[in-house]
Amino acid sequence: MPDKQKNPRKQSYAHMHMHDHDSDNTFGNNQIETPASTAEDLALLKYMLEHNRQHGQELSEIGGRLRGAGYTLAAELINEAVEFFSNANVKLEKAVGSIDMEG
């Protein structure tokens, strides 16, 4: 069983990216203004879908490394999380497809 205090990877790993969620929405009095356009929403959905795919791949790679280091439970839980990502992506793909077909 691996020492849980020890980092299974000797090198540090940094993953940074910016999330820009600026919008004209207002949250005062629980009111949200209508988005600028469906085209902007569709573009954001497509971006988020690709973004989710990349994070799913990263998580899968982390799970594989943890499995190799003997952290079986953590690897299994990450694998389950990746399945949730995949299922969510299927729904997002369908949503994007329905907008593309209707628009």
C-alpha cells in the first residue's frame, strides 16, 4: 500500500486557465437579464463542451497515474467522475445539436 503522505509524482503539476464569466446579468432581487443572443449562448455551450472534454481527459490521465501508484479506490472514483463528465457531455452535445437544427 502506498504511503498516502507521499506525492506519487516527484514533479509538481500546475494547470491554470482563466474562466471569464463576465456578462450583463444582474443578480439583485433574483432577476437575471436575458442573454445577449442565442448565438452567443451556442458559442459558449460549444466552448464549454470542448473544455469539459479536455478536463475529462486530464482526469482520466490522473486516474491512470494514481492506479499505477497503487491508489485503486481514488482511481476508481475518478473513473466514475469521468463517466459523469462523459454523460454530461452527451447531453450538452444533444442540446447544441438541437439549437443548430432549430436555428
